Amino acid sequence: MKKVILTALIAATLAACAPQEALINPTESGWPQASYPDQTPADLRDKLVANCVVKGAEIEEASDSQVQCAKTIDSVMMQVAMSGSYGTKPQYKVRFVIYEQQDVTKVVARMWIESQNGFGQVRKVDSTNNADHNSIQRLLDGFGS
């Protein structure tokens, strides 16, 4: 048991020391975002919903102004770290906020990981790593073509 714990600690330490990839598009908000002058909010909502479904995510909300997707993370280590052994499996969540500004449709995405412990308390941790940011930014950039 000690070897397993030691191995997990070493792996976590090494992963924490690894350099992050560079952001492909640093934004003012700090979150992935994009503008679409030739698309309506409804067009973007439909594209975002379709993308979430294709990726195996659950649609938690889809309205004219936002789309929220969730996908369960199958990681025992993350479950124990976030909510204890009696908590729910953590979910990776993304909320896309869709709005119009000066006849241009814009989208900002916010990502987090969420879990609920055995007592019902919900814990949310922002996903601020560059790999997640870049993944969502590439998705948004692809909708412009």
C-alpha cells in the first residue's frame, strides 16, 4: 500500500512540474472566446449542442444565451480528492455563453470540474490548465469556417 501511495505522489509531483503548453489565443477574459459576424446565436447554439452530443457529453442546458455540457470523468483518484469515496464521480463541465454585440455573435466558454460529496455539498474547481483552454478555443475557432 505504501508503494502505491508513494508512486501516486511521485506521479502527481512530476505532473505538476511539467510545463504547460502555451495558450493559442490569450483572451482578455482569460477564457476561450470567439466572434462570428456571419452567424446567428441560434446557429451557434445548434453547433455547440451537436458538438457536445457527438463528444458523448450530456446537455444540461441549452437556451438562446447559453449551452452547458457535462461529461463524467472516470478517475478514482480525482473522485477521492474532490468528494471522498462516498461522493459522486466528478464531471467536466463547460458553459458556453452566447451573446450579440454590435451585430456580431460572440461566445465565451468557461470550464470547471464539479463533484458532490456524501453530504450533498457541491464542489467546483475551475479548469485553468492551458490544454483545456486550447481544446475549447480550437473548437470555437473551427465554428468560424
